[in-house]
Amino acid sequence: MSYTKFTKLHQQSSLLILGNVWDAQSAKIAASAGFQALGTSSHAIANSLGYADGEQIPVNELLFVVERIVKSVKIPVSVDFESGYSDNPFEVAKYVTQLSEMGVVGINLEDGKVVKSGRKLGKTGILTEKIEAIKSTTKNIFINARIDTFTTKHENALEETIKRAKIYEEAGADGLFVPLAETKTDIEKIVNSTRLPLNLFLTDKLAKPAVLAELGVKRLSHGAKIYEYLVAQNTKLFHDFLANPKLPK
């Protein structure tokens, strides 16, 4: 599916609700349910293959799963690419080119990970370089710059979010993802500070989708929440089955 179509989904008046998936089967189910677009969950994919979250999965294994997801559906797929699986901007850009060639139309790219290379650039600087490197090599990819000010409990989370949003917008980001921004006041101020569409993460404290749309939010995702719920159900089923072997109904 095209980058142009995916971009337009962020410009509609209604909220774009992503179906966050982790394999081809979950992608097919979400597509048949009527989602307009899908986003992969890095946490769920990693856990489903026996890895911890946080770029512990080898990138080639992630790419294999992503390709199976993209080939299984006919709606746009965006990939949670964490912080790019490298501190080298050009290495990240190479991976993103591979994703684009598979048919992926968007990525999430975060600034919350500690830079391992020892370079003196801060988190903002390293993500800026990655965005610029990707845009110089791959034109048709929607970069959703994830700002981890609220998730890391930054002492001036709102002010720092607005500061980073401007930096990432200038670097070429197409959207902003601010997980755990939850109050209407914070959301309004972020929306009014940028021209980029804002993506929020679903929590119990977040306003209902219709209210978020009125505030100017354009996209809502839920990460690994459905996957985690299903894992909990599987855990119970296996324990119950071992205690009393019978087919579940």
C-alpha cells in the first residue's frame, strides 16, 4: 500500500486507530476487522519469538516477520522500529530502505534509548541524524518520531516535548508519537505547537477517541496490549488444561 495513502489517513477528521499486530495471523484478523492501517508491536514480535523487548531480537528476524505481515494484508503497514537497531544513522537508513522495499509505508523511530557508541550527541541529535539519513535515501516512508519525555518522566516533559517536536519536524519527520501524554491540557499544547500529526498511546487515563479527535490528535495505537491480554488467556488455558485435560470451548 502506498505511502501517499498512509499519509492521507493522518489528515482525515476522524482518528486513525491502528491495529497493532505481531504476526501474519494477527495482521489478517485485524485487517478483516476493518482497521484502515496496521502497526507492528516491537514488544509483541520480540516476545513471540522468545526475546525481551528493547532491540534484543536480531534485526534479520524482525525483518522476516515484518515481510510476512506485509504480504498477508492489503492495507498499509507501519513498523515499530524502536531506535533503528543501530546508533549509526546510515545503518538505520539501510534497514529502513529494506523495509520500504518490502512494502512498509511507515516507521516509529524513538529517542528514548541510550546511545551506545559513546558519541557526544544527545538523544535528540542522534534521532535527528537518523531521520535525515533516512529521508536522504528513502523518500516514501512515513517517519513517526517517538518522543519519550513522558515515558522517561522528564522533569519538564511538556516543554521538552515541544522543543523536540520542532527539532524533529525540521529534520523531516512526518508525524510525532508521544506515549503517555494523557491530560487534555498537555495534548492541546502539543497539537498547537506543531504542524505534524500527533499519535498517542492508549491508556486508561486517555480521553475517548472522539474527544481526542476534537483535540486534534490524528492517530491512536495500543502497542502490545492485545498481545499481552492473549498471553494471559493462554497462560490460564494451559494451566487449566494440564489440571483437567479437555478441549476448550
